[in-house]
Amino acid sequence: MPSTPSLQVVHEGATCPACAGPLQDAVTAACGHTFCSLCLSARAQMGAQPSGRVLLCPLCQEEEEQTETFMDPVPLGPVGETYCQEHGEKIYFFCKNDSEFLCVFCREGPSHQAHTVGVLEEAIQPYRDRLKSRLESLSTERDKIEDIKCREDQKLHMLLTQIENKKQQVETTFKRLQQELEDQRHLLLARLRELEQQIWKERDEYVTKVSEEVTRLGVQVKELEEKCQQPASELLQDVRVNQSRCEMKTFVSPEAISSDLVKKIRDIHRKILALPEMMKKFSENLVHHLETDSVDVTLDPQTASASLVLSEDRKSVRYTRKKRNLPDSPLRFDGLPVVLGSPGFCSGLHRWQVEVQLGDGGGCTVGVAAEEVKRKGEMGLSAQEGVWAVIISHQQCWASTSPGTDLPLSDIPHCVDVTLDYEAGRVTLLDADTQVPIFTFTASFSGRVFPFFAVWKKGSCLTLKG
């Protein structure tokens, strides 16, 4: 069986290893090296022996006796074409069984008679089609990835721009706060300096008045001392005058500091005394606000009582007298008109805001509840039963402690802030508009805790903000 034919592809710019010049009429020796036709012929003549013709390769110095089957050097044809290395013929066919390139002689040889052989261009077309299809698929995938990358780059750019704007906003806010604090500091110091000057002024006036009185009394003392040294006859002659001089006049001592100034000093003292506590509270509120995770709470329809109607965006709930026909579920409340919020929490510091709207005679409940809170039948609203909430109505407001705690609210809050500090075991509710505290629960949480809402009477509604 003949050896497997191989391809010899000579590219433009190839050089002859013998003369180091461009290949001229390239031929291949039996050892496989390629030379100019003249270079190989010259070597063959140099290596000729009387015993027979010998072809000597210039590189490997390999001698091969030429027999009757010896083939002359194979012309490769024009540079850049593909030829059969075994027969020196141009490649026209492709064997699909052996995945080999074939020339005319290889095609007619016994090795490929039973194989599927096609014309090179036709045989390669399916491969081209598959490569083209794969290329189109990869190009489409690349374009999609580039589009995604472009969109994500735009999002990142937008987010980075927002972050930069927020950084500037923080800088501006704190500079303004710093300036306001500095202004108040200067104002307080100026007020204290004014009071200081007023104290010195009143002191000077007091010292002047007292000094004048002391001087006047000193003059009288001296006069009386002189009279006491007079003879009795002289002293008695002017006894009436002396007696009137000896009468003591009541001296009304002036106030060292006026009552008005004392009032001003006490007033500024109270204000300054409260500053550390005010600053501490402000600092704590600021830290609490910045560390609190403002969550996007929605209403969970699977827990909603049949007496409640939820909005499509699950942000609002209202009461309805006509109970809806809802599928029963272990999660659903069927006693009180209650619905839980989502998500639930088992750690962290979280805050959400609820807008309150009360109908005539209606009310609402806002707070948190434990996951295991009773949902079927009659249920109580108390911390002992897993509900930490504030009940708000026109008639009465109270906290669900055990027993309940009345809340003397001057005004019904239109918006309630709820803050859950899970680790600290604290639920704080305050009026979002005035920042006035409504009530703070302390508890020891275990398991998940969910936002808790209840609404009753037509016209009553709760809406989650943000």
C-alpha cells in the first residue's frame, strides 16, 4: 500500500536552503527538502559515481540509489499552489472517510476506491457552511454581549454619576449644617459677651452708687466727730441742728444686678445647659437614620383578610364591607381585617413609612408581628400574642402592650414611620411629619418578623410610601 499522500504548500517569498535565494522552479528531493531545480541538479552531478546515478541532498547529504521506480524531482508548480507530495500533482479531491486530500493518481489508487470522494470545492462547502453558520451565531452572540455591555456601562455610568451627585449633596448638606452650627455658636458667644458687658456696666453703676453713699456717710461721720469735741455750751447751743444731723437716713442699697439681667442670664443658662443633650440626640438620630435600611415593603396578598382590598402595586390597602371570595390558605387571616407586609426580617435595622387615612368611625393598626402569630379565628392585638403595633382611631389611640397603653396623641398622625431594630429588640413608631415619637416597644425577637397592618370601617386606608 502506498504511503499516505501529504501536502506540500510553498508560499511566496520562500527561499532555497542551498543558494539562499528565492525558489526557482522548485523541486523536492526524496528526503523531502525543497530546492531550486538548478541547485539540486548541481548537487546530483557533484555526487555522481561510476557505479550509478546518485541524488545527493544538499542539506542532509543523503544518498539514494536510483532504481527503476525512482522518480525525478517533482515540480511543485507556481508558488502558493497545493500539490500532492507523493505524486507532485495538483490536489483536486477530498476523501471523506480518511479526511485526506487527493490528487488524480491518489483518487485512482486502491486505497480510496471504496471511499466517498468528492471534488475539493464541493467537499469543503459543507464545512464552509458550518463555519459560516457558527460565525454568524458567534457574531450574533458577540453583538448581544456588546449590547448588554453597552447597557450595563450606561447603568454604571448613571450610578456613578448619581453617587458623585450624592457625594456633592452630602458635602453641601454638611457644610451648610457646619455653617449653621458655626453661626449659632457665634450668636451664643455674642449674646454671652453682651450679658458680660451688661453685668460689668451694672456693677460699675452699683459700685458708683455705693461709693457715693459711703463718701456721704464719711462726711457726716467726720462732722459729728468734730461736734463731739466741742465744749458743752457750744454743743447745746446748736443742739437742734446737731440732732437733725444725727438722725439716720435709711439707705436703700441698689441691686448689684437687675432682676431683668438675672432673668436673661437664667434664660441663656437653660438654653446652653440643654445643648449637649440636644447635640447627642441629633447625633443619635443622624446615625440611626443613616444606618437604617429603608426597605421597599409591599403587601402580601396571600395573608390578606377577605375584608381587605389591595391595590395592583400592593402598596395600598382599604377596607370593604363585602367580603371577597378568596381561596383559603394557612397564611391568610380570617378574623381581623389584617394583612402582613413583605419581606420579613430576622436581623438588621429597617424602616418603612405608612400613610394613614381614617374613615368615619374607622381606624387602623401599624407595627410588626411575629411569623407564628395566630391567623385563624379570634386573635388579640398584644405583644404577648406576637403583635407590636399602635392602634389609631379618632376616638382612641393605644399601644398593643400587655395590658394596652393609652397614647394621648394631640393629633392623629397622617404618616407613621416604623423602625425595626431586630438585634436591639426595639420597634419605634413616630409621626413622620413632626418627628414626634408615638411609642417604642422593647422585645426579644426570635424567628422572622413581618410588617403588620390592619384597617377597618369604610373609607379607612393605609398606603406604603416609597
